[in-house]
Amino acid sequence: MEGIISLTLLVFLALLMPGVVNRTRAVMAGRRGVRFFQHLHNVGTLLQKGAVYSPSAGFIFRAAPAVCLGATFTALLLLPFGTHGALLSFNGDVVLFAYLLALGRAALILAAMETGSSFEGMGAAREALYGALAEPALLLTAGTLALVTGQTSFARIFASAGSLPPQMLIVMGLILYVAIKLIIVETGRIPVDDPRTHLELTMVHEVMVLDYCGADLALLHVAEWLKAAALATLAANAVASAFAFNPLTVLALALAQAAAIGVVESLQARNKLARNATYILTITALAFVVFMLAYVLQQNITIG
Amino acid sequence: MFRTKFRVLRSHGIQYIKRLDEAALPEIFRGRPVLTDPAEAAHPGDPQNGDAPTHTAGGDDISGPGACNGSTTRPGMTPGELAALCPTGAITATPFSLDLGRCLFCGECARRAPHLIRFTNDYHMAANDRRALVITPQTTALTPDPDLVRREITRTFGHALKLREVCAGGEGSTEMELGASMNVNFDFGRYGIDFTASPRHADGLVLTGPFTENMARALELCYEAIAEPKLLIVAGADAISGGLFAGSPAIDRRFLDRVAPDLYLPGNPVHPLTFIHGVMALTGRPFTGKKRKR
Amino acid sequence: MENFTILHNGSGPVALHSIPCTDYAPFHARVAGRLAAGCHCAHYFAIPGAGDTLIVFAVLLDDTAHTVLVSAASVDPETAVPSLTALYPAMHPFERDIAETTGLRYTDMPWDKPLRLAHDRADRTRTVDNYPFYSIEGEALHEVNVGPIHAGIIEPGAFRFICNGERVLHLEIALGYQHRGVEKLMTATGNRLRQAMLAEAIAGDSSVAHGRAFAAAIEQLGDAPASNAPALERTIALEMERVAMHLADTGALCGDIGYQLGQVACEALRTVTINTTQRWCGNRFGKGLVRPAGTWYPLTPEIVELIRHNMTDVKRRYGEVSANLHATPSVLARFEDCGRLDPAQAASIGAVGMAARASGLARDLRASHPADAYPELGHTPVTEEAGDVMARLNIRCREVAQSIDHILALLHEASDGGTAPPAPDLERPLMPSALAVGLAEGWRGEVCHVALTDATGRIAHYKIKDPSLHNWLALALAVRGEGISDFPICNKSFNLSYCGHDL
């Protein structure tokens, strides 16, 4: 029962986050902006359209959207939302979470390479590189949480999070910062990538979905929203657990992250693609620093 | 850095036009023309009942001081002379009509025969029937005919529409105006309309330019790559009829023999408001309030 | 200077028989000599002559002497002739065009590729589908093909990259998709209004510049009194077009790097500028504003005040945007040291206009061959040394401020009164068997129209040169060594015209 509530809240958050980002950007641009739930209308229209497959597309291309959505959705089942527990929970599920997200990405990369288009090949190569560089950051973040709580399952990490000493708020705050950067990398937003760009030569994520249309594209859009919501909830849970651990706070923190992403997108230019690798490694380095900081703080507690 | 950002944001403020359905263009803008039947028109030299051309600024009468040759500025050309003057042959003498699909809105005909032709600043010029673009003295307004719109268009594209633009010989001004429809002032994104990068993601094609021979095959491939249901919009005089380039051997317009456009947008270039109003009318959306069920 | 007819910008038509016309060999030598002495080529074309011969014309510009040099040669199309491109790469688009349309062969042409695949080309077996791209064999490098249809709302053109991973080693640009046959249409009609509108339709974002070049050529052939030309209106219109397009380019460059603040601020400023043009003449791109021997849209006190108010506002706000771009590290990181065209390359390929000035080459017709109101403005070209994307952005930032200063100075003069310019004259007969050169410094660079009349006074040949004809090669060179993902901002920093090149 608890798990179902968590899942519902997660999906609800996933539907809200794109709207918050778009609204923030529109306000900062002085434009009227798209309607708040325009992304839902877009998906609705896509579901009514037919599909066009190029001759080089095989079964990987046709299966990838479903695999991507399935993997991301399964990852959601592992996350609690505030005090509500997760639907699935077992020791070590933090690692499964990271690799389910990676499975979704792998399916898309393979599908992009199957089309035989040089753009999609380039985009797939870039996505594979960034994914590989960002994966340690995600695992280190999960590792930090596991370290301070002594648990290796998300549900149990956050269940015992309420009993952490107040020094951990620093660590949780840093985790929030790393998580926002991770969302930017994983969902391909400025400064790593520009989701609104029309320039195929500069695309990372968008070029892999360039050949999809209709229901396939709809599934991929939904998978993107779910992934962003999952990472945001992870960070929101971590921070909320240090002071006020209830679903409302978690929701508010997650939406605040969306607004922060919107502000960053409005005021910053995207990186030169050659610099992206360094940028992502910096995030991983920061995640490592956070891990060491948590370790040191925890040692202090046991000794002192 | 933040101080400079703050200054830009402060000067920028809110930029979008709040009510696009109430937006009005200046008097001098040459929009939908109004024709007067030559048999009923006032004799040139009679007091004009509001038919004076609006674009000779400074109050210069076309026959007033500063005119060099009598033949250049003689008022009161006949329909036959107008037909010979028009750079694209948009004017027909009998029956007297002006084809907006060919018109380049240069305004020369209105200058030479103000008693017969007058350009208003009405930018509502979209049509979905090619014949409706031929303006006669009986035409009072121009709007797409809802009964001619294919059912799947209004059903599918009422809330979200992604368009792909293909330039097939266009000289750049209509393309820039289509891009301007997305900018912070016109912001057609608020209605769920957007231009997209890939034909696979698109719901329709917007074509500009007279369709050059060298682009003919690329155009076909792009149209085929779009999934059904899809729509076709032709924007600008060049795209609708070939414009100045109709009849050039470098043009190949056979694509339009095979695919019928869903919307025609006259203009040189097409004004963003013409484009936005045309697409909204085609997909059956109101500017305010809920979409009506059909 | 022997064997050249020497003109000044707008000095009047030249009778065809008075242009020195020799055999090709001495012509080749003297043109090469002038190019070596520092002139650059405004136009170079071939028309059918008596019998089966071709007459090749060269129109050169001498920036230091402020003159225009014209010369001609008679060529037998059956014999192969030595090429000027072998000595001066800057001549390549002209000789490729002559080879393509007339079938004339050059003995040592280093780059014999189709230019625009014109519908009246001599070799119909060459099409857009079999353009001979420079290709490599082997597995180490890969080729990326972009186009002809591009993802944004932009004109079509084919780009073939040869890359090592993400790094571009070579780019080849194949154009011709926008070819509409403008030059042939110009001569096929006697309707001067239709010709004026064809001129404006060469490149829609340079309507005023091309319109001005056309009007200048027609006015000289028609022997229109110079006082009839509305100098103030034309100069202000040309500068407003420059401002509008520089604003559009700055906004587009910001959009291409995902910098929303810069993009939206410039979009709004461009709307202000072109809406001002619309209030003046009814068209956001200034179409209809420039006509031969007069204008329908004189500067009235209301228009003067409107332009002054809006341009002052644009100058202030764009100054803030420019300061912000120079103060934002993420923007500077994208633009600096990217897409560099060094001065030697710019000079050897004959780059003109803004692209040349960004690499230190001060080519600007407003200073070297001033006409209209430019002599009294005393224009100094804006140059930069770095030749990268940042330099081209800087040129735009500085030229907007400079153009607005020019506009405000001219408005001051306009409001002092004076006679209103006359209405346009579209029926003036033209001098028979003559040649006239119409020049204008558009926002991209120098525009050159050459009109030749036949014995009855009809325009028999009309040859158009848009600055993009020279500058496309600059893009191909600038992108070498850059990451392929930086190509769009390099392309946008030049913002060349596909339709101006293809006619």
C-alpha cells in the first residue's frame, strides 16, 4: 500500500517537473511560454500518430523505447517518497537503481547505432561517454547515503535517515547540489546539452531519438520525465530526511530543483562539447569529496 | 556578470503580445486589398470617400509637386493597364480581380488606381482553397473554410502541433518571419505550436520558396518521412504560385500536383500574425476559451 | 592605367565600345597585374559576343584610389585559356561560373567544380546528386553529410565533412539548391517594376542593399539627375537593415549556444527595429523603400521622430546585451578561439565585408567607394584582428552602435528640412549599348550589379554578385581543426546567403 502511494507521487512529480522548468524559463525570457501541461498534450498527439520506420531499423530499434521506459519505471519502484516506503526493496537495490537507468541508456545507444546515420552514431558515442563518466557520481552519491545510514536499500536508508545527527545536513545539502548536476547530465540540459536545439551536429540526447515518431517517441518522452523525477526524488529525500521528512517537503524540494534547473537554463550557455567530459568528471570528483566528507564526519561521531 | 544580466533583464521585461487576436498592424501595412468594381468606381479626381492610398507619407499627392514624369504618376489606370503593370501578373482585368497567391504587396497598383484598389492593414489572409485567394470586388474577408479542413487535422492537432519548415528556393524573408513567430513577442508556443528539427517528429510541412528544380527530390523525401496524419502549408507568394519566379525553367512545381496544400498564406514576406492566425484557424483553435467540439 | 576604363562609384554608364577589349592573353596579364597591385575583383563574367565568341568582362575595385576599373577580352570558346584562379584563388567563383554556363575550359583551373548548377549550364550531366565531393579512403577518418535540408528554419545547402572523431579536417560546401534563375528573369522582362522586385528578391535579408545596387545601375543608364536620388532615405534604410540583421545574428548565435538571455533580448530588439521599418514603408524588410530615381516613402517629421526614438532605445539596450555577452564566461568560452580565419587566408580567397573586417582586412565600400550620404558621414570601417567567432560578434556589436550613430546624424540633417525626394521613375529610357555598375555595402559585404544594354536600350545582360559568393570558402577554411559541434556557431557567425550565392 505504502509503495503504491510512493509510486503515484513519483509519477505525479514526473508530470509536473517539465512544466515547472518551462514556466521558469518563460518567466525569465519575458514570454508567455507554453501551457503548463503542454508536454502532456504533445505526448497525447504523438500517441495518435502512425509510425514510419527506415529500412535499416531492426528489432533493437523497435524494442528500445519499451525497454527504456520499462527499465526507468522499474527503477522508480525502488524509491520511497518521504515517509512512504518503496514498492520493492532488498539489500543492494541502490546498485540496481543505477544500472536500470544505465540499461535504458544502453537500449537507446544501440538503437541509435542501428539506424546507420552518422549523426546518431556521433550522438550515441557522446551519450555513452557521458554516461560512463557520470555513473561513478550516481554510485558515489548512493554510496554516501549507504555509508551514513549503514543500509544498502533505498527504503531502509531513508527510513533510518530521520535519526541522523544534524552535521549530516551539510552532506545532504552537497548531495542535493550533486544531484541537480546529475539530473542536468542524465536528462541532457544546459550546460551539458540543449534540449531545444535544432542543430543535429551539437545534439547528444535528442539526436538518438531523431528517427522515432508516434508512440515510440511518446514512450521515450515519458521515460525522460520519470528519470528526472527519480533523481530529483532521491536528492529531495536525502535533504528532507535531515530536517522534515514528509512527502510534502519532498515534493516541494523536488519542484525547487526543477525551478533551479530552469534558472540555470535561462542564464547560462552550454559547454563546448569537448569540455563536457571535464565538466562531468568535476561532478564525479565532487561526489567523491562528498563521500569522503561523510566518512570523516561519521568517524568523528564514533570517536567523539 | 550578474549586474549585466540584471540590467538586460530589467530592460527586457515582459515582451509577449498579450492578446494576439486583438493585435493590429500600422495603417501603412499592406494586407488584404479591397477592390472596387470598375463600373462603379468614382472617377479619379472626384473626392475620395476614404479610398486615398495610405502609403504616400507626408501627404504627397501622387500627382503633386515632386513628380517627374506625367506617365509615372498619372492617377486612374484602367484594369488592363494594371494587369500589365503588376510584376507577377496577379491582376486580371475582366473580371476584375487580384490573386493574393501571386501578389507581392508592392502597392504599385493601389498608387496608380486608388479608386479601384486599396490595401487595408488586415493581416487575416490565410485560405485553404486556392480559388478563395483571388480577391474580387465582392470579397469582404478572408478566412480558412472550416468545412474544407480534413477531419483528422482538427481532431489530432488541436492541442499540439509540430511543424517542419523546408525552404525550396526561398529568399530568406519568409523564413525569418516564420522564425519570428516563435520569438518572445509573438510566441506561438503558447498555443502548442512549434517548429521541430526532424521530419519524423513533425506533424506537417511548411514550404517556402518557388520550389527549385535542384530541391525537388529533397522535398519529396522530406514529405514522405513525416508520419500520417500530416498537413501541408505553403507560405509566401513564391510558394503558392511561384511568385516572381513562376515560369522560370529553374523551377519544378510538380510536387503540388501530387499533394494538395491544407493552408495557403499570402505575403511577401508572410507576416507572423498571418501565419499564426492561419494555423489557429486551420486547426480549429480559438484564441481564448476552450476548443469548440466539432 | 592602360586598357582599363576608370569609373567612380555612380559616375555614369560606359558605352560598350569604349571599354578596352583585347585578346585574352593581354587581358589575363593586366587583370593579374591589378590584382597583384592590391585591387580586388567586384565582378568577372562572360557574355556572348559577336559570332560565336565570348566577351569576358572584369570589374575591379581599387580601394586606395576609390575607383572602379573595367576591362574586357574576346575569347573563342573552343580554345582552352589560362585561369586566373591558379594565381589568385579569389577568382574561383567567377571562373567556375563561366566554365559552368558557357563551357569555356581553363588549362590550369585548380578547382573545377560546379558552382550553382544553373538550369542553363553547359554540362547537364552534372546535377546536385552527383556533385564531386572530395573524398577519402580508409578507415581512420569518417565523412559526415549535412543537408541539403537543414534542421532549422534556414535555406538548403549541402555540407560534406571529413572528420577524425569529433575534429573536422576538411569541409566542402556544395550549393545550387536555391538556384531560381534570377539573372535570366531580369533580362526576360521589360517591366522595370518587376526587375526592381527581382533585385529585392535576390536575398530577402539584403533587400535594401540589392535594391540600392539595382537602382544605382538603372539611374546611371537612365541618366537620372543625381539630385533625384534620395540619399538620406537610402542610407538610413541601408543602415537600419544592417542593424536589424546584426541583432538577428547576435540573437541566433546566443540561441545556438543555448544562451537564452542573449537570444530573447536580441529577438525583442530586432522586432523593434523591423517594426520601425514597417511603420516607415509598410514592409518589415524594407521592400519597396528603394526604387530608381526616387522613393515613395520620404522622411516625414513623424517618421524621423519614430526612428530616432526607437534607434536610441535599441542602442542603449543592445549596449547592455553586448556588455553582458562579454561578461559571461560560458559565452566567451564558446566563442573565443573558435572558427578562426587568419588574415592571409582572408586576403587570398578574396573575402569581403564583415568576414574580411573580422580578420583585419578593411574592405568596406562605405569608406572606399562612398555614395549616397556616406561621403558626408566620413565612415571608418570597424575591424578586428582575431578572425574568430568572437571577433565577428564584436564587429556586429560595434557596427550596430556605429550604424545607429550614423542614422541619428542623418536624421538630424533630415529634420533640418530640405526638399522631399521625388517619386520613383520606372519609365526612364536607358542608354543603348552601355554598361553600368551598381554598388552597395550590404550588411554582409559588397554587392555588385552590372547591367548591360543592347542597341535598343533593353537590358540584355544583368550580372549579380552577392558578397556570399566570396565568403562561403571562408567558412570552409575557418572550420578546419574545430570540433564538428562548433560548426553551427561558425556558420552562424558568418551567416552567408545561400540564395544570394545561387541566384
